[in-house]
Amino acid sequence: MPVTTRTAPAGTTSPTRSRYLIMVMLFITVVINYLDRSNLSIVMPALREEFGLSTVQQGMLLSAFGWTYAAMQIPGGWLVDRIAPRWLYAGALILWSGATLLMGFVSSFAALIVLRLCVGAFEAPAYPINNRVVTAWFPERERATAIGFYTSGQFVGLAFLTPVLAWLQLHYGWQSVFVITGLVGIVWGVAWWMVYREPRQFRGANAAEVALIGAGGGVVDLASQASSVRQPVHWADLGAVLSNRKLWGVYLGQFCLSSTLWFFLTWFPTYLVKYRGMDFLQSGLLVSLPFFAAFCGVLCSGLASDWLVRRGASVGLARKLPIVLGLLISTTMVGANFTGSTTWVIFFLALAFFGNGLASITWSLVSTLAPARLLGLTGGVFNFVGNLSAIFTPIIIGLLVTEDSFAPAILYVASLALAGALSYILLVGKVERIEL
């Protein structure tokens, strides 16, 4: 397809705002992404009864997504540097949603495992693509807001739409959960392919908007730059993104940040029911409060970070301050170890998850630090290291807790949050794009 450059109509001087449509499209995609991650946990009780699954088999099934999702991050990032987002995101959406839909028709445990592995593998490029799109479409002073907005989609999916999936299961059976979420993703994959274009090719973006993005640090010609330097994969590229101290600062910080998230995704309900003596209905209602707090935190983070940039703060200060502050706030969860009050337990954990949300604009640093031609690969390594927490956090917590105490696990997660803050403070240093 020939590349064409959009020009502003005669007399047009004000920049259009098509980039905000792109931001909404990313938000919708992230909501779908996280619904397809969480749908299995919602129907697990029904699957256990229908297929007679043991606790070991349930654990295998729940962890299957994480294994392939983590394993495919670096190959997925490599693809992001070589395939345009219009095609790669549409393909990934349709493939992982197709695998999700097929889970509604399976008749064996083995088929469930295989399809869940497929969902994890096909979702792997999603966040590196998000980073690639935001880098091309947003000036530096708006980038954290865009990242914060689409990242909030993961908490919308987990906190607000989970009851919808539970309602579907109750009225139409567990199969409907997979079929509906799969169909929604397939339709959205087609819509993405039809609508998304790079800034210069997008019909709704005039020349003034493209110029505004480019002048503000957006890499509007990222697609053409990538095409001009596209080369076969070299181990030297991987070595470059694995040997840089600044990048290891964000890699390790992301692992620590994600560990808090995976505590809430895995052990939090058990903590409330078994160790705090709540019933399942009560805990189900209270579980949503930290997710709502995280949703507020991530929106505040992006807005505050970009406000600092517009006020003249350095990009490094504007990006790192919410992240470091959020990680430090997350350490307050240790307060739950020193109270027997349900109200205070939820307060400390909601405050900690607010901090987790506040720190969730970490992709803005990847966007700013990564070598321009290796945005996808850097994002893949970043997401790979971060998502190792999906494997290790549930296991380590299981080893730390006892029959009558969850306190060591709370202390472990809080300590990781502190380590993440130190990683950003001591390793990242000055924020500037790494040149190779």
C-alpha cells in the first residue's frame, strides 16, 4: 500500500484531536484483553464440577496463560518492530479471541489447557503494541495521560465488568462467558483493522495535529523509520536491551510493581475469607474496592505526570515521581498486619492498590528510554520480566503463609514495592532516549 501524507484543508490552522480516538481504542482493547484473562477464574467452580478437576489441575489451568504470555514477550516485541500495529493488533485480537471462543465448546481438560496456552501466547504482543502506538501518536506532554487512560482499562475489566460475566454464567452457563467474550474480541479486531492508521495516514488527523505530535516528541514517522532500518533479528539487539543499566531499572521495577497486582489477582480473596474470617459474599464485595482505588490511582498518575511536564518539570521527574511515590504508598499494606478491624484492613489494602495504580505509568518510561528502532523488543523484555511475577508471586506467597498467619506474605509484597521504588531511584537515573 503506498504511503500518503495527510495535509490540512485550506484555511485549517487548529490541530485536530484524532489522537484521543486512538487513546479510546487502546482503552477498549485493554478492557477486552483483561476480560479474556479473568474469564477463566469466574467459571472455574463450574468447570471443576463438570470436568471433575482436582486442585492441581485447577492450578495448572489457571497458570497456563502466564507461562506462554511471559515466554512470548520477547518474540512478540520483535514482531512489534516489524509488523504495523494495524495488522499485528488485529491479528492478535482475532487469534486470542478465537481461542477464547473455542473454550466454550471444549469437552476435555486437555483442550482447555491448550486453548488457554494459546490465549496467553496471542495476547503477548498487546502491551508492546500499545507502547508503540502511543509513542507514534502522542507528544511527550500527553503521553502519560494516554498510557494512564488505557492502562485503567485493566481495572475496569477486573472491577466493573466481572459481575457481568458472572451474570452470564448464572443465566446462560459457563460456555456463554467464553463465547461472548470471544465474539466481542473478534468483532473489535476487525474494527481495529478498519479504523487504525499511522498519524500521517489517518483520515481524521490534519497536518497541524501531526506537526503538534512530532514537535512534542511523538515519533510520527516511526513506521517509515522502522521500514528503513528493518533487519533480520540479531542477538546484538537483544544484548543491547539486556545490558543497559537504565533499562534494568525499569525491568526490575516492573517486576516489583506487578507482584502487588498478582497478589490481588490471586491470593487476596483467600486472604479475606480464610485469614480475616469474611464470608464469600462479603469478600466478593470488598475485593472490588481496591480495584476501584487502583482505577482512580492510574487516572491520577497520567494526569499528574503530564501536568508536571506542561509546568516545565523534566520528563524524568514527571514520569518517575508518580511511579516512585506510588510504590512507596504500596508499602502501606503492611499496616494490615497490625489491625484486626475489617475496615482498616480494607483501607490499608485499598491505599496500597491506589499506589499500585499511581505507579502504573511505567510504560511511559519505556516509551522515552527505549532505542527508537527497538521499541517493541525493549517493551517485550520489559513485559517479560514484569510478568515473571505472575509465576513467582503466587508460589512464593503459598510458601510463606501458614495455616494461621498471612503476615509474612503481606510483608513480602510490601518489601518488593520498596525494592521497586529503589530500583527507579538508583538505577534509572536521567531519563533520555538510549542511542545505539
